[in-house]
Amino acid sequence: MQSPSPSIVRDEIAGNTCTGLVKLAAVFFMLIDHAAILLFRNAPFYNEMRLFGRIALPLFAWGCAVGCVYTRSIPRYALRVLFGGFVFQWLYMPVMNHGWNYINIFFPLSLGIAAVGGIRLGKGAVRVLVPALCLLVPDIVSVLTGASMDYTWRPVLLIVCLYLARGNRLMLSLVFSVFCLYWGTSSAQVNSFFGISLEFVNRFSLFKSILHLQACAVFALPLILWRPPFSFRIPKWLSYLLYPAHLLFLWGIGQFLA
């Protein structure tokens, strides 16, 4: 089976179909987030770096949703991402100071792709059962092994939501914004931004419920919705190598500064 042409994809997807741009932006914001954790934990702008880092996961999730439309085979796509998760876990653990009980983001992303595969390729009840099972896998793994996947089930649900809303800009905006606001309720309150106090703003209950760290993922929305007048793709092998490359880059800087 051949993948659809770019024109067909642009008709099916209301948001950004330039997967190369989305991947590069996602890696950039992930680099900011991980740099904050590894190199700037005591810096005065640590919280701001973590705030910008929230933009990374939604971009990865959107890239996966778009990739499910582009790809020739969703099962092979999910397996490639899963295989990358196993390989990169060996680097992820020592660089990020995690053990086997904390599993990198490639695993829930592969589950999100598999969930979309169930919707896109399945028939009848399979279209519901496969996504439901994929959503349960992170908790099943946690119960059986004690290991926790990065962001647990949330990337799976986000990929499914973005895929289902992909064809309508208004629906895409609403679904993504509600998801981010809901996600933000369980994260830390944002009380300042680059030295500017937000105490006055947080006095209003409406804004106080919005200004949470994880809710700042909503700032990925403009890039998700943007329809750039250009398009480019990153070779598959390079797009997967960007993840270990950014970890090695940060590890090298850390060793130099030590």
C-alpha cells in the first residue's frame, strides 16, 4: 500500500503538515527542558525553561498523528518507535539519572500510534478496543513491574485526540486547549515569568486555574495550526537519531562543566 500524496494529506489535515518543521521544533523545546533539568536546575530562569519545555510533547504527539496519515504502514511505524524506545533507554537512563523503572517517551508515543492504527485500520468494536487497551498499557506495566512510562497514558490520549480532530481547525483548537487545561490542574502553579510576578493575575480564580506549568503546553497550538507555505521531511534515520543526539550533547556539556 502506498502512502497518500502530500495534497491528499493537506486536505485531510487542517493543521501543520510540515513534519520536518514539527520534529525540529519538538526537539528544540525538549532540549530546553532537559537542559534545565541537567544543567540549570539552580538557575533563576529554571522554571521558565521548564515552561517552554512543555511545548515539546504536544509537537511530538502532533507529529505522530500526522505520521499516521503519511505512513505506508502504521504497525511498522509503531514498531519502529517502540524499537527506538528500547535502544535509547540505555542512553536515557545514565544521562537523565533514571533507572529501568522510568521508561522514556518513545514507549507511550508508540502506544499512541498503535491506538490510531486501531481506529484507522480496524472495524467495528476493534476501533474502540485497541485505543482503550493502549490507554491501559502504561498502568498495566506500572502494576506488573513498578515501572512508570514518561507522562504515563497522557501522550496516548493526546495523539488519539489530535488525530480525531485533525480535519477541523476549530475542533483541533478546542480539543487541544481543553486537554492542556485539564492536564495543567495536576501540575505546579506558575507564579512568575522571567522575574515578573503573576501574583495579581492569580488572584482571579479563572486565571489561577489556567496558570499551571503543564497547561503551558497549549503554547504549541500556533505551530500545530500553522500552514507553512513550504514543506520538508527529515529522513527517518535522522529523525530517530535526534533524540539520542540531544542527550549526548547535554551529557557532553555536563562533563565539560563538571
